[in-house]
Amino acid sequence: MVSAHTENWRLERIALIDRAILRLGVYELRSDKAPRKVVVNEAVELAKTFSSEEAAGFVNGVLDSVLHALPEKVKQDGGS
């Protein structure tokens, strides 16, 4: 799912830490166990802490794209 939402980026070209953060974010968005805003924000904060400011924007953009592709049920904030 990550590679489907990273235009012009092969998965192998994305830094390992950024890939891990994206995979974690996608898993959490699909699991519907946490509010989507929290998931995206936490992923961005992880990228800022462990990668770079540029990576934070990249992670935000990819997860936003993934979020828009998910079924409506999964998009709900914590089921409320």
C-alpha cells in the first residue's frame, strides 16, 4: 500500500526508517484503533525525531494519500 501512494519513488529508495514509519502508519490507519489525526501526527513526529524535516512532510503526504484511499469506515476518528 505504501508503494502505491509514493509517486516517482521506488520503495527501495525510501530510507529504512521512513519506510518503517509509513508501514506503521498504514497499519494503524487500516486497523481503525486510533483516531486518524493522531496516527498521522504521531507518524510525522516520529519522522521529525528519527529522520528529517523533509521526511516528515513526505510521511504526511503519503499517509494523507493512503487515508483518502481507505474505505469510509476506516476513516472515522476512533469509531465516533
